[in-house]
Amino acid sequence: MQSMVCNDLGYIVKGIFRIYYRDPQTEEEKNLFFFSEGQFVVSFRSFISQNPCWYFIEAMEDSEIIFISHQDLNSLYDNNRNWAKFGRLLAETFFAYAQSRTEEFLFFSNEKRFLRLLEEHPNIIERIQAYHISSFLGITNPSLSRIRKRLKDNVLLTDSHK
């Protein structure tokens, strides 16, 4: 939650979650990350520093999640080297998410970012509203519609030449 400390790490059994920012002046929401089945969801900076979070975390559909508290996870780290290794791998994973997200905006076209999103979350189009995807990609809804149409047309052209 925005302005609250993120005290729990969640493992997603079922569902899609978004991490988003709400601009206090405009009330506009900007989606930063999506997490789905088999992934961990947390405001990692807030979780490890135990400082207030700058974002909101929201389930986008009915979900099942397994939680562990910051305190319990740190106790596991202290008492078992395998859990300490888990913590390192978790940190590496969240660093990779953040770096990939930054690099996608620097190096990839809107279309390529959309394709990468579909690779990461294959059925996201059927599960959440398009304006959330547009926000995540940093584009407008009409731009997303054009990308989807262009990709659909390319698939149809490719399929007709087989």
C-alpha cells in the first residue's frame, strides 16, 4: 500500500497482481509491474528497508496467495543457509525485473514491449482490461489497439502463406 510499509512477501498461487503508482495531483494511475502465477509479489524496496512504499499493490482478479512476514523470513535467513540462498535469489530476481523494465523502455519499441509482456504473462489480454496494459506500456489505448491489430494482421498474413 502506498505510504505503508510492506511487511509481507507473497507467492502467487492464482491470479494477477499489479503494482501501480497514483499521482497525488492528477489521480492518474500508472502500472509499473504485473505479477502472476508462480511469481512473488511485493514492494521489494519497502520490504527489505521496512520504509513506506511508494506504490499500491492490487489483485486484478480473484486470487490465491501465500504470505510470509518480513520478520519470519529474516528468522529463516538467520537459521538456515538454504533460506539465506533463497533470499539472495529473490533479491536477484527483483533486481532483474527492475532492470529489464528500465531497459525495455530504453531499447524496445512499444510493440516489442507488448510482445515481451505477452511472453511473461501469456493470457493477460483475456484477464485484465486493456487500459491497464496501455498504462503499463506507457501508451494510449488507441496505440495499443493499433499494435494488436498490426500483430493480428501479421499473423494472418503469415498463416495464409503456409
